[in-house]
Amino acid sequence: MALFAAATLGLSSPAGAQAPRPLKLVALGDSLTAGYRLPADAAFPAVLERALATKGLRVSVANAGVSGETATNGLDRVEWSVPDGTDGVILELGANDMLRGTDPAVTKKALDTIIAGLKARGIPVLLAGMRASANLGPDYVARFDAIYPDLARQYGLVLYPFFLEGIAGDRAYNLDDGLHPNVKGVEAIVSGILPSVETFVGRLGAPTK
């Protein structure tokens, strides 16, 4: 409390005092996180890290995105993709499950197991949701779309309901494949999710500059 008061009053830190280390986040996801066909500095984690810096928040965001991965693939590698010392995880998986028509029960179980495992390690999760394409039929859409809010309620997570909010299907924000965001699209994703991430890192006690 004394340090906080000193910072608030604009007083200098004691000689030799070290600034707290940046909060360490890992973005665990698929190609939407990895930055498919984009330079590394234009991928979601890098753009998010810069956006948080403009808010005065000292946060590093590691890119643990792998193109083509399903939720089950993410479960298979979560232990080594999220190292000890990680303060929080942004979990973005499920798009490939949906595109392949995977049973939503399989996707939900994998995500549930990832979240439970991270919780057991004391690592909080921000859950980035996905939505099913309407052409998969109303039953599939209802079951798939319920995965993310259900898990968020179960574990008390910060939820960003739809990772591709505002850019899905818009040619201006996507590569020529119509599925992956371009540079402008990633910037739009970060702009949309940023308030949720700020809430998340606020819970974690992110240091300020």
C-alpha cells in the first residue's frame, strides 16, 4: 500500500528499488493466434502486447498458437506450451473443431480439461469464444455456441464471446482464403478484445509503467 501511495503521489522510488517484472501471459490457440501468413509482429499476441503497453500496462504475451490445431491438440501440448511462471492464459481454440464438424461434446471436454489443468496449476484463464457457421445446422450451432459461456460460468472466467467479432466474413479484414485475419483484421480483433484483457490483467495485478 505504501508503494502504491508513493506512486500515486508521484514520489520517486527508493534508491536501488527494482520495478516489478511484467505480467507473463500465454496466448494458447490455433492459426488465429499464431498469425497465419502474417509477420510475427503482426500476429495477435504481439499486437495485443503493444496495445496493453499503450494503456500503461507492463504485460508480455507469448505466442503459443499453432495453425490447424483443435481443442484436443491444444490439450495434448498445454503442459509444455504454458511454462511454469505463467501468470495467465488467453485460451483461443475451437475454430478448427467447428470447421471439421467435430462433436461439440468433444471440444467442450478438451477445453474443460485444459482450464481445469491450468486452474490446478494456479494459472487463470481468459476464454476467447468461437461461434459455429450457420450452415452446420441449428442443432450443431446451439450446442457449439453454448460451450464457451457454459465454461465461463462454470469456472468464473473472463469471457470474450466471439474472437472474430466484427471481422468474420468481411473481406476487408481477412486474407484471400476468407478465414484468417489480415493485418487490419488482427488489429480489429485486438481492439475488440482489449477491454476484456484489461479486466483480466486487472484481476492478476498487472504492473503499470
